Amino acid sequence: MQKKKWLEIIEKLQQVGSYEKTDLDLVELYVCSWTVYLDAMRLLKTEPRILVSPRTGSPYRNPLIDDQSNAFNQLLHLSTLLGLNPIGRKRLKLTDKKEIDPDDDFSEFGI
């Protein structure tokens, strides 16, 4: 599963023109975060979101929610650094080579 995602990300990076061998550590972090996110999602389908402490009887949030949230935020950050989302591509100046018509409000979106 991780190898498939790794190859998918490398292919996407090549497609948008942001593939650099120096970014392979970021790709590894992306794949690890993606795995944590998916694992947390799967477990949260079968586990309650609110747990009860056996010692105090107090309710508390399932730590998997934090795992999922942290992994999601890490994925967003890494996808921006790698140019895998519109903000990241803009920051890396990776845009389509099409000319933008100033009179067309949607041309910048490739529509």
C-alpha cells in the first residue's frame, strides 16, 4: 500500500514538474502521514469517538481523532511544500503554460 502511494506521488510530482530527488524525504513523510491518516480513519469506523476512563469514569476523546487530525494537517502542509495542491503549485510557480486571457474570469483555473 505504501509503495503504491509512493509511486503515485512521484508520478504526480513529475506531472506538475516539481519532482526533485532532494524532496524524497518529504515524499516519505507524506506517505507515512497518509498511512497514519488512513489507519486512524479505519479504526475510528469501529471504535467509539468518546471513551471512558476505567480509573475515573470520566469521558475523553479517542486519541485516534488527534492522530487523524495531525496526519491530515501534515498531509496538507507536505502537499503544499511538494506542489501537490494549487497553493503549492502557485508558490513553486508551477502553472500551465497556457496564456491567461485577462477578460476571462475563469481562464486562470484552466476552464
